[in-house]
Amino acid sequence: MSDLLERLRGRGWRMTAQRRVVAEVLDGEHVHLTADEVHARAVAKLPEISRATVYNTLGELVSLGEVLEVATDKRAKRYDPNAHRPHHHLVCAQCGAIRDVHPNGNPLADLPDTERFGFTVSDVEVTYRGLCPNCTSA
């Protein structure tokens, strides 16, 4: 479960009504919404919130490192509040559904020194692709 609201309060982030709504919409487990989906859900809670405010708030949250921007193929970017627990993503190649996964092991350690080409590797992003149960049965 994401603890986005608590993390933002702990940082002393100025919690306007608009920012709070965006954070509330993003808070949760396996949340990977597009900016338009965040806006639609935010409008349901706070009708006067503008698209620009949602986009600006998402940009701020990404800059703060509190939300991850996830790009899968040529689909719209999605926003993941699970920024402080290392994880990978499982993506449905048909409908684009995304789930957070936490496999055992360290993918950084799996890359042999001979394959690093002198790079100092600091981060790994792994995306597993396949079909979700809904698309498999369709």
C-alpha cells in the first residue's frame, strides 16, 4: 500500500485542496494511472480542479521523487506512487494493465561485470510483459 499522503505531510509539502485530491487519487496499491485518469478522478472529488493543475502537480511529485513516471511502449505515461519500495512492473501487452511485482533476488547483481562496459550502474528497471487473465480468457 502506498503511503503517499503521509510521505508528503512528512516533507512539509504545502497541501492545498488540489494537491491533496491528486495525492488521494494516486494513493493505493498497484496504482498506475495516466494524467487524464488522475484528472477525471480528481474532478469527481473536486470539480473545479483544472487539467493544468493536475499535470503540474504530477510533475512536482515526480521531481520530488514521490511518484514514479512509468512509460510502457507507446502508451501514455502512468504515475506510480510506490516510489520508495523497489519493484518491477508486469504489463499486459494487450490492454496495458500494470501490476507491481517484487521478485526475489537483486537484478543489479545479475549483471556480470563483463556486461557493464565500465558503467557504474545505480538503478535497474525491469518490465515483464505478457497477457493478464482478462485478456487471456477473451
